[in-house]
Amino acid sequence: PHAPVDGSNRDNALKTNVADGTVERSMDIVGAIMCGRRFDRRSLAKTYGIGVAAADRYIRAVAAVPGVALIKTGKTLTVAFSWSVALRKGAGL
């Protein structure tokens, strides 16, 4: 049951990830955040038709993008974009 070494399985794996929308949805979320949208787990789940647990995973994943900031207000975690944070992270400061 090992994958072939010639790389043919790699193409199938990429098609699977793209087909289920994971990559597109992640990039769409980042794009929306860069355009000024703010999401918490519930608003992200409602907007993209995903479960709240999946929304949490997307929030944690897009937080690695330079400029995406996690804002904690009480128990609510919101994700937003900050150009000042993006420039600091991008410059390695």
C-alpha cells in the first residue's frame, strides 16, 4: 500500500485537495480578510457553510499568513487583517 515513487500519486493528491475546496476556501477567506472582513468562528461557519469546528481550524490556519491578526475579546476569537502587522512580519521585524 505504499505510494509509487515516480510522483504519479502526487498529482492525484493535489487534485483531491483542490476538489474538496480546502485550498480555494482558505484563499477566499484570506482575500475576504484582506478586503476588511472580520470573522469569528460562527460568522465564518455561516458565510462558508462549514461547521464551527472547521471554522476554528481555518482561523488557526490563516493566522500564519503575514498580516492576519487574531483578536481575542472575552471568549470570542476574531480574525482580521492588519497592514502594519503584515509589513512587520514580511520585513522580519
